Amino acid sequence: MPSALKVLTGPLQPRVLLLPERCEPPYVLGRSLESNLILGGPAVAERHALLTGEAGDHQIVPGSRGRTWVDGEAITGPRPLAHGDRIRIGNHTLLYQRTQAPAPGPSETPCACCGALLGPSSGKGPALRSLHLGEELICPRCVDSRLHLERQLDSYRILRKITNNAEEVTYLAVDTRSLERVAVRILRAERQADARVLRRFLVRALVGVVLDHPNFLGVRGVHVSAGIPFVVVEHVERSTKLEVLVREGGAAHLADALYVTNQLAEILRHAREQELVVAKRKKSGVLIDPSGWVKVLAYDVTLELERRVATTEAFADLAAQAGEDTERLRAASYEPRDEDEARLGRLADEFAEVYSVGRILFQMVSGTTFGAGSLEAVRKARRALRKGLELDEGPLAGKPEPIVSLIERVIVPKGPARIRTLDGFTSASKETFRLMVERGDLPAPA
């Protein structure tokens, strides 16, 4: 018979978790949604500990992060487990036990976890057959044998990790109610203990719920399960990060380059109105689907917006669901710890955002990175075209005059025609498209 872990403390109490007959590959305990047993809380690492071996002969192996305790002793290496050993990870205490063959108990014997009557019918309705766990009888409702077969967070079944950064991990999941694929974001375990980081995570989640814009990934909901706050967002199939597209995609079709950068300008304009900071993440935080439609994957909020949202009842309710002290989160400092953090908490000058969109346009049109000689190459190309010369060398060789002119007006710092606003770029890019269609550089739209 398999061994089991009985939850003595923590959000999963009083469940009994059956272990697989053989832990190959190792059975992972931790905060990662790819763990076999998901444990929440700031003191739990992504892969906190491993169980290896087979039924009746398991050992626990601590991970490189976080402390694992067995019978009150912090372990530093593999430790064989005996019946009755108590494992402590964060605020979770798990009792390791060996099971015996299922058997009916006396009619008045209660389940040691929930108190339901076990064994033969007592005349009050059908009784439940039990699992004999040590000296206790456990009813089937309190035994969870699924957690080593599938990874589940509420109604979301986790399929695989999609991406991660220094603070968050994003997983591909399936909503078991609608069978729709979604993305699930959670904070890294070691970051949830930081009140400032957790506050910003919850604020961004709440902002996403009310942010209704077709170019931002839709937030389907913000939930808490087993002490883990998580955000469910729209999943875009077969999408490419803008960073990868710009770096590896080569020269784009001119219409596609205008289409993408026009959307980027509109996104940045809308973000400024909503006090969202997208520009700092414009490449790594932006997705492009096969049709060229742009979706913002990641953004930050200004410090002013963060302060306002943190005072709302919605924030307090979400923090309470996560088991957090709302006042502790609100009281944590808002002062940036360094310049990088400061940049992510304030809007850039609009002039700088226009320039950044222009650089992306240059890279998509030329198929080359924007480097030290790029600015001079643009000036040289524009001078040649003004003189009626063929543009047969350089990164913009063969490109029509309207697109070269647009790039110059965006990235060359001086000149009366310099574009300085996002609305100005949107209008100019549409006019550039019209001119190129009129000249025959692009086909007329259907």
C-alpha cells in the first residue's frame, strides 16, 4: 500500500495526500505550480524539497532554498523517512505515514479528519469505506490521491511554465470549467515575503481587471488558493515577443512595420492616460500574433496610481484572502530602492516614447539593430533621396522615400518637422501608408 502525508497545519489541513508507489521522477514539494504538491506561503521555495524512493522507503531531500525540518531538526541533506515523522515547510506541517489495506470500520467510528461515520451503514444513510492510516481511519473525501497525478490551482489545471522573470512565473493552464486555455501568473515564493513587491503585484492585478483595451491582455480574474494569490489572463496562441521579432525576424514588410508601430504608439498614448508604464517593457513585454496584432503582456503602474489602488476596499479584500496584513502592505515604503525601480514607477517623457517607437520602426524596416551608426545612416539616406539619387547602400537601401522620411522625423533630434507626440506619430504613420499606396510602393488595402 502507498504511503501518505497527512496535513496537520496549513491551508490544506486536514487533507491526506497519497504518495505514488514510486517517486520517479522525484515528487516535488514547493510553491512552483509544476510541483506535485503545491504549498503556498512566502517561506516556501519554488522547489522546496523532493521525495524519492518507493512506498515504505521514502527519503526527503531539501532544496537549495528554504529550510526543511523533520521532527524539529533542520535537515541539510537526504533524510530517510519513518512512519510518524513530521515534515515542516513554511507554515505547512505534514505527517508521514504508511497506510494499511482499506477496511470497513465499526459503524460509529468517525473519520479522524472530518468526523464522518465510517464502515457499515448505521441506519442514517450509507457509510463510507475507510483508509487505514496508522492507528486512524480516514474517509475517502479527506484523501486526495490526485495531487500527484495533475497540478491543479482551483479550477485551473497547470500544463507547463511559459515564462518567468525576477518576480513572477507564468504558466499555461486550462480552465476545467470552460476548457479554455489561459495563462496563470504567480509571484515567486521568495518575492511574496517582500511587502512592496506583493503590493505592486496585487495592484497590477486589480488594474488589469478594469483595464478594457484590445491591445492589453485581458485579465479574467484575480484569485487566492491555498495562500497563493494568482492572476488569470488571456493566452495568445502562436504569438512572438516583439523583442524576438525585432532581433531575429529580419526586415519586415513595410505595411507590417507601420501597422505594428502605429499600434505601439496608440498603446503608449492610452497607457499614459491610465498612468501605466509600458515603455520600459516595450520589447520584452509585448506580443505580436500571426496577424500582426499587438498585445501588451507586461506593464507597471506609476507610484501615484499604486498609492490610490492600495487604499481601496478591493485591495484590502484581496490581501485578506491571501492571508496578508493589509496595513503592513499599505505601510511599506513607496520610495524606489534604485534607479531601475524608479524608472518602472514613473512615466517617461512623451518625446522619449516617440523616439523609442521610431527605433523599433527603423529596426523592423531595415532588419538591423539600431546602433552607433544608425542615426547617420538615416540622415545620409534622407539626403540622397532629397537629391533624387538611388538609395543602393546602407540599412535603408531600396526603401521608399515616405518611410525613410517618417523614420528621420522620429529619430533625428532636430528639425522643424520633428514628431514629438504619440498622436503625431499615429497621424504621420497613417499619412505615410497613404502616400506609399498612392505611389505604388504598397498595394491598396482590400
